Amino acid sequence: MTKNVNLTKNKVNNALCAGLEKKVKEKKFTVYQLCFMALMAAVTCILAPIAVPIGPIPISLTNLVVYFTVYVIGTKAGIGSYCIYVLLGIVGLPVFSGYVGGPAKIAGPTGGYIVGFILMAAIGGFFIEKFKRNAVLTIVGWVLGTAVDYCLGTVWFVYVAKCSFAYALGVCVYPFIIFDIAKIVIATGLGHAVRYALIKAGLLNNGQVSAKAA
């Protein structure tokens, strides 16, 4: 009888220890995720203002960082990181393309593309998670997400700038297609390498990222 009681106690203790260990791991993972979100928001703030002039609308590195971030830390964390960046820009920090800040940037002609990056991240992230980060399908997902961003941004541009769709496509979309495809390929390759290194170092857990963070 005493032996059975001891066995029962041992089982209960083991179950409690397992549950506690799981909670600790989840807590540790959450802290890491928050750190990565803050880090990538900071990286976005550094790289996004850099603009390469090719016409009326310059090339920005913002979407490159979004592609990379969502691939590495997951859709929810990636979108959260980008939203932090946008909020910092809205309150006045000069983190938008061309080193400007404030709500006027969002309300301006190109504000739709900034907002559209959230939808782009959600679509691309869905493909990344659904197809287990398959390189080809990841690229397909990003192309579709970028196309949605183009659509939203172009409609916004036409409404605010009071111009034709043809003009908006000519200055906001067509010149950037080849560059955005290159960014998608670069971010996917680099994201795969960085994510693998983080998992190998124990900073990201592949199973947890897929089920919770992504």
C-alpha cells in the first residue's frame, strides 16, 4: 500500500515538474520573441529611412526588412515588430523613407503602401507557415502579398494625389517590381540562414515558433 502511495506521489511530482518545465520554456520563448520583435523594429527604423532615388518615388528597404523578419520570427511577431516601427514613425521619429516622420506620411500619397505592408506580411506569413517555409512557395506568397500591397497603395495614391491609375502605376509600381522580387529572394535566403543559426543556438525553438510565434 505504501509502495503504491509512493508511486502515485512520484507520478504527481513528475507531472508537476513536467508542467513547470513547460511553463518555463514557454516563458523563455516569449521573452526571446519580445526581444526579437524589439530588435527587428530597431533594424527597420535604421534601414527603412534609407532611400535610393530612381524617380519621383525612391526605393525603400522597408519591405526587405518585413520579408526577412516574418520569415525568421513568424507572422504575428513580424507584424508586431513592423507595427512598432510604424507607431514610432507616426509619433514623429524620422524613420520613414527619406528620414521623415509624423502622421502626415501615413496620410500622404504613399501612406497606403506603408499600411499595405501589414497585409503583405499576413499573406506572406500564411504561405511560410502553411508550406513549412518551402522556398518556392514562400516566394510565391511574398509575390502575392506584395501585389496586394501594390493594389492598396496605388488606390490610396490615386485618391490622395488626384491622378490617374496609369500615372500611379508608372511611378509607384512598375519601376519597383524587379527590385522587390530581388528583395524577396534575398530575404528568403538570408532569413533561412539566420533562422537556422538561431534555432541551432537555442534562441528559437522550431516547434514553438511554428505553433505559437508564427
